[in-house]
Amino acid sequence: MTDKLITLNKLNHFRKKDKFSVSAWEERGLNPSDNEVCDRLQNLFNDCADNLIEAINSDFNPKQLKSILKKWLDSIDSSSYDTEERELICDYFDQLSKIISVDFKNNLNNWLYGKVLNTLFKVTSFLKGQEKVLETLSQNCTKCNSKLETFIMRKEEGIPDYSWKIIQCNDCNEYNLLSTGPNIKEYRFGNYKSIEQLPKIEFTEEQANTRLQQIKTFRK
């Protein structure tokens, strides 16, 4: 499968996803927004995805693709949404930017925090020093083959690998099984979200895979 077809498949998966469902909010520990707000944002992101699909089919370059994302982001008045809504909006634009392989973080930070505050954050980050990634664990999604990366920030000898982790790919929503290994004190998610943790003292790898298959079956 060509890179172009992979990108188009990911955009189609994104479009089909119910991005503002009750479960999407609950996964973030939040109460759902009003149906009117959810429907408006769902339609906006679907239209944006359609626009990107047309652009990919027309072989637009990265700069042109980024301008499409910027146009849709600029069409949203951030003051019309509360903090949780704005953060979810940014998460979805971030997902789209990764699908089409453009750097959109600065645009999102400017939209979320405002240019002045975003500049202040950058200065503060520079003075403190960038958070250092010690190691990156990577495995491919079993469905769309996207890289599911785990960024190890701190390690400490003697910390057991407590659990199997069932994770969900951000690109295609497939469920996968992750084991990070021992001695990890702090880590960050990459292109996935955490769904369940299964203690290794209670679950063998075979039992963890059985639970994974149950989730794949019953959460479609």
C-alpha cells in the first residue's frame, strides 16, 4: 500500500469516528457537552477531513495541507468553548496534523493559549530545559501499522513491570496490547490512549490477550 493510500485510509477512519460521543468525553473523565456543540464540531471536523482527502487526492504539498488545517482552526472562535472543549478540539487537529505529516503544534498552542502566553511558555520551557526522552518504545498497530510509541522520561532500578496495558490507536481505533518492561518510573503516551491496565500478578500474557479480544469484540 502506498503512503498516499495509507494517509487516505487514516483520514477516512478519522472521518467515520464519532469524535464527540458520550464515550469520547468519558474517556477523558469529562461530562459531554451539549448535543448542539457536539454536532457542530463533529460536522466541522468531518468537513475538514473531506477537504484534506480532496487535497491529498490532488497531490497538495505539505505547506498547502497545513494551510487547510489553519483555515479550519481559524474558523473556530476559541472563546465560544470551555477549556475541556478547546483541549479536545486541539487533540483532534493534532491527530489530523500527524496523519498528513505536518507540524501544527505552534498553531494549536497559539489558538489554545494565545500568542503572548504561548511565547511565555516557550521562554519558560527554554529556561528550564526541554523535558528529555530517555528512550522510545515502539510497536506497530496490528490493524493500520501506525507506530505506537511510548516515551520513557525517567527510569529507576527495581521498579517491576506491574501490568499489561490495553491501548487504542489514535489513527484507526484498534485495540493493542502493550508491555513497557521494568524500571520505568515515568512515561508519556505517543499515538495512542490507555484503555485498561491488567495486573501481571493476576493476568498471564495469554489471559491479557483474551481480554484484548473481548474488548475488540464488545466495543466495536
